[in-house]
Amino acid sequence: LGIVMNLVLIVLAAISSYLVYSLLMISFDTRMFEMGIFRLIGIRKYALCFLVLVQSLLFVLPALIVGIGTSFLYLWLVSNIFDSKLQFSFTPVPSGTAFIWAICVGLIVPLLASLIPMFNVLSKTLSESVDMEHSKSRGVHITVEFASDNTNWSLVVFGLVIIAFGLLVYYMLPLSILLMDFQLMLWILIIVLLALFIGLIMIAMNIQHLLELFIIYVLMFLETAYMKMVIAKNLIAHRIRNQRTGTTFSVVIGFLIFVIVAYTLELQNTKLSMLRLHGAYLEFYIKRNEGKMTFVDVINAEQALAKHKDIIEGYAWVPQDLKLHPHVKLREEWVADYAVLHNYRVTSEAVPPHYFDVANKDFLTVASKNKTSDLSLAEQLYTPRGSQALGVGSFLKRELGISATDPDSTFLLRFGRTTDTMAYETRALFVLNTCPSFQLSRLIKPWQHVLISYPLYFKLVNASSPSLVNFWSLIVKAKKDKTAYLDEIYSSLRTVADESKEDVSVWTYSDSADDIDSIHSFLDVIFYIIIILFMLLFVFSLISSMTANVLEQVKELAVLRAVGMTKGRAAVLYMYEAFVLVLSSSIIGAVIGIIVGFTLSLQRGLYTDLPVTFSVPWVHLLIIVGASLLCAAISSISPAILVLTRSVALLAKSCLLYTSDAADE
């Protein structure tokens, strides 16, 4: 979640930079004639560049001051919410590091945003700046390249980025795996995912125009043919500026969907990890692995369960690890091939015959098993063949080269005692990719569990009766896993735990899930606020873009008005343009966010071995799309006012649009 919030801050800074850049571009596009006059009277280009920088600072500095001031109020509100909802409090005062980051970002944003406007000021000739007779709208752009220009800097930068990306994947990723630096590994995977995100954006930029035409000619079927044609021509004429605005909006929406999916998956993983660790929705267990339940605890728990036999579908006891049993005196356990070239740490765990009928089957994934028996997996451990076999994970099967279907495929189970080492020849009875409660996995782990039967466990610990076996866990399955049934059983076992002399506890999934759901609800509120912030940033960008589109096309608009287009239809024209631009960008951004989010869910399921399910955040998506369409309507107001308040003659004299109303009169 910390990485997700860092990504949010990075994207917010990038969007803020783009907004300042967009406002500067619009400002200097509309003041190009004024810039030309400045140059005519002797002002040099570097002075104009300084003017760009000062204007960008004037955009950012007030926002920086207001932002730092309002951060105290925001932190106070968040602190109260944390204290009331999560029982977690913190001092609602920004740290010194936060102040430094805020000031740095506040100074870097205008510098980055000023680069392209500065280049635009320097690249314009004097004749282009003072030319007010020709339309600024361009439907065709021609680029001339000279043979003497040998360096293509865009390709150079692209090549450097690809080299850095290759080093990241080819060197840094293996390094993070070898060093077991999961933080570095996670950052690399996030960067790879962002590269996927950028690639999808680049593809979307090339198909956005096709999507816009689809919206115009299919979804706007009630509109007249000539209006559709004019909208399409407008979008072509404004394609470069609209593409910048649309791409930014697609990035915003796609990133929001991706971040929402990311934190939802993280909370879902937390739930699933706890449920897999405990094995069932209700567990009665020793908190410390080195502890043990007394025989009295076991009897009391059995008596408590007997009171609820009508609502209990089954329960299963799990004994203590072999290494922790006082009679065994084991130092370590391994499984190995006969040459002991491949030697892996394991822990033997005994399971009753009905264990997998009680445990949560969502975490049971069978890779291979003995197909000659119709018994369940745990029941097969109690057959003559099962008494000489183990249940192992796919990783051990792959590394040792063993098979559950070949009875001649054997390996060694080694026990390192305090005085010597024993080895038993055994075989794999079944192979699991995932398992509830126990660590049987297809992934490399520091150690893994192997499953054995109770008789083999009694033999290894030299126990003549179950009363000599130390139990550390009891999992319970209620009928239909109803929460009400689980709560009744939990209350009875809670009483037993309170009366126990050992550190016995009772865990129920509903309590943990409720806590996580509270965190989820709180994060939803935070991201609703983030959505509002992003939409506010975008609406200003869209207003400036649509206003520039109108100012750039005033002569064409005057011609349309002269041939009969009413003021209302002219205003509707630009409303349609904003609607088509926003709707197409919303669709592209939503698709990109869903694709990247789905990829993230696949990656999380691969690395955690959890049954992660991907779900589209429909509520957030509908809110984002609805807010986007509202932004389109708001952004059309300013162009509509320009259209409705100007006469045809005044529109034809486009230079008058840059003067004050008093001068117009």
C-alpha cells in the first residue's frame, strides 16, 4: 500500500505539471500577437522565457502556500477518522521531510511545465507571431527533415530508456531474487507493470480517433448528418491538442482503476493469507509454536464442541511439530535424493483422515495423486501404501524428480537428532500445489511441510496412546459455514481458552474480515477524494483546451455562423466535441486500467499461491465516468459563452477576441 500511495503522489505531480504546461500553452497561444509586439519593440527571447517561468511560478506558488496550509486541516480530519475507525492515532502535523518534498515538488513542477512553452516561444518566427489574418487551425502538418540533421534525439532518448529497462529486467531483477530483497523486486515489478501501462497508452493514442468516429456515427445516431461531419472535422483540426488532453485523461482514469484494483487485491490477499494460514473459518490453537495444549484443554474443547454437534459438520486436531515434541529430540528434518545432492528442509505434520473435508478446500490444489484409489487424499495416508508415503509439495517433486503415480519412485526422509541422523526410505503419495494450513507449494520456500498419518506420527514420537501426543491446533467447520453457527461455537471455545493455563486462543475469520473491511471502506473514502482531486485537475485542463480550440477556430466559426448556423447549434458543436473527447478517453482509460489490473491480479496469484479473483471496480468506474461527463459539460460552458456573446463580424475579426469587452464596444 505504501508503494501504491507513492505512485499516486508521482502521478499527481505529473498531472499537475501537465496542467501548468497546458495553462501556459493556452496563455501564450492566445497571446501570440502580444508576444510578437514585445519582440518588435526589442524584447529578447530570453526575456520572454523568463516571463514564461515567472508565470508558471505564479500558478504554483499560491497553490503551494494554500496546500501546505490546508494539509494541517486534512491531517487533522484523517487522524480523527483513523482514531475512530481503526483505533490508530498519529500527530496531525506534517513532518520536516514532507515539507521538503512539498517545496521541491512545488519548484520542480513549474520548471518541467515551462520547458515546452519556452521552446514554443523560441521557435516562432516574428511573422508567425504577428499574423492575425490567417486561421491558426491546421488540418495538415508537414515536417521537413534535412539530410544534415544526423541526430534524431527522440530515438536516442527512446534507446536509452530501452537500455535502462533491459538492465533493470536482466540484471536488477535477478539480483533482487538472489539477495531476497523483496522491496527491490516489488519496485521492479511495478516498473514493468507501468511499462505495460505506457505501452497500452501508446497503442490507445493511435486508435482514439477511430473510437471518436464510432461514437459520432453510431452513438449519436439522432443527430443530423452535417453536424456529425462538422464534429469529425473539428476533432481532426484539433487532433494534436485533443490528443494531449485525451491521453492525459486516459492515463488518469487508467491509473485510478489500476490503483483501486491494487489496494483491493492487497486487502483480498491479506484475507486469503489469514484464512489459508488458519485452514478454516474457526481455529482453536496455541499462540506460540513452542507451547502445547494440555490434555485437559483437549477434553474441554471436545466437550464444548459436543454441545454444538447439531451445527458442526466436522473438526480436526493437528498435533505438534515433530521437532517440538520432547520425546523425539530432533534438530532438523530434510527430504533428499539418495546421493543427498538435493537436500531440503521440511517439517512433518500429521493430519487425520478427514482433514481435507474440514479444511477450506479453496486452498487445496492437487498436482498429482495415486489414481488407483477412490479414497480422499488424507484417507490414503492410512492405507498400507500410505503408511510408507508422504504428501509433498510440487516444489519438492520437481527438485527431487519424484512421482506420485510411480510406486518405484522413492526418496529419503532424514531426521537430524542430537546424537545421530536417521533416514527412512519413502515415496510421494500425492503432490499439492497449495494446501490449507500447511506450506506445500510449487514455489521455492525456506522450508516446506510434508504430511503424514497419525500412526506414523505415533511411531516417530514413540507414543503408545493419543494422550501422549501434544496438539497445537483444532479447526472447526460449521454446517454451510454460517456466521451465526461459527459465532456460537466461537463463544464456547472462547470460554475454554480463557480457563486454560496455556496461551490458548480462538481465531474466527469474521473478526479479521470485519477489520479488513473497515480498512477497505476507509481506503475507499480516501480514493473517492483522490478521484475528486484528479477530476478537478482535469476539468481545468479540459476548459483551457476547449477554450483554445474555439479561439483557434474563430474564423471558421464566423463562416459557419454566416451561412446559417445558429448560436445555440454552434455552442452545441463544441459541447459535442468535449463529450466525444471525454467519452472516448474514458473508455480507453477504463480498458487500460482493467487490463493492467487483471495482469496485476495474475502476478499476485502467481507469487502468493492464493486463489486471487479479479473483479472490476464498477462503483468507482461509474463514478469516474459520470464525473468525466460532468467535466465535459462544465468545460463546454466557457466556449459556449464565447460563441453566444459574439457577433459574426466580431468573430471574423479574430484579433478582437483577445481584447477586453470595453474595447469591443
